[in-house]
Amino acid sequence: MKFDWHEVVNMFQRLSSRERTLLGAAVSVAVVLGFYTLVWEPLSEDRGRAERLIRGRQQDLVDIKELRLEYMELLNRLEASRAMIDPKNIDESFSLFPHIETTVSAVLGGRDQIRSMSPKTKVINDAYREEAVEFKLNGIALDQLVDMMVKIEKGKQPLRVTRLQVKKRRRDPHKFDVTATVSMLKPNDQA
């Protein structure tokens, strides 16, 4: 059986004007509901899903950037640690105590502000020992402290500041009392 449009048109023409209006309204409502159900609602859901996905991916990107920065920081620390224990970076003739004493005295312009300076040695394992110098300074300026730390950590030898305590002086807020420990790793003599 073939579908014939002429029959549909004839049936429509036989309807009264009131029936035609009702049929037109029903068809219009059906078209609007069909458009909403089949087109508009799925598109809106897809758009909402896409927006949530984009927000999620943007947050993932922020998280990845933060993790990258953390990874780079850890990688830099690892490289610095490797440089500290690399035998070719360690000068066996280098003595930590005189180096620290000379550096601190040069930055402060003398020994007047040095309260104490004491060397320490600690065996880490069979292969390495940690040599350290703890020093206490009285009444130094912040720029002197920064200059001293830069000269200590950026020198030719792989040194690191393992402890730093800074206290502001009550009577002179621009001066500080400092307690610091600088250390380096060296191979054990037995190894």
C-alpha cells in the first residue's frame, strides 16, 4: 500500500474550521514538544556536560602545572644533593671551618659580631661523613645576612645551610641575632 498525500489533504479539507484549528494546534504542540525533546534538551545536556568536562580539564591543567613546579623543585633538590656527594665536586684539601670563618668575617667586616663558632663531624654511613660549623652572630643587618648566605651556598664547594635561626633585637629592630649551621658531605677516610 502506497501513502497518498492527496487523501490526507482531502481529509483536512473535509474538516470544519474549528477542527482544523484544533488539529493545527495539536500538530504545533507536537512539533514544539518533539523539537524540545529530540533537539533542544539533548543539546542542552551535551552543552552542560561539555562545560563540566572543560572545567574539569582546566582544573586538571592547573593541577598538572602545580605538580610540574613541585617536580622541578624536587629535581633541582636531587641534582643539588647529587652534586654535594659527587666525589669530583669535593676538594679533599678544603676545610669547612676556616672557609666559614673567613666568609663570615669578610661579610661582617671583622670578628666583632661573631659570638661563637664550633665545628662538628657526624658519620652518615660507611662512605660519607657530614662536616658542619655552627656559628652565632650578634647584631647583624638583614643585607649582611643575605650576602653571607649567598656567598656560603653559591661558592665553589657544595655547602648547604642546614639550620638558620634569626631573632630580631628588641632595642634595634634593624639588627638580628643569628644562629646557623653550614654543612657539607665528605667521603670517609676509611672508604
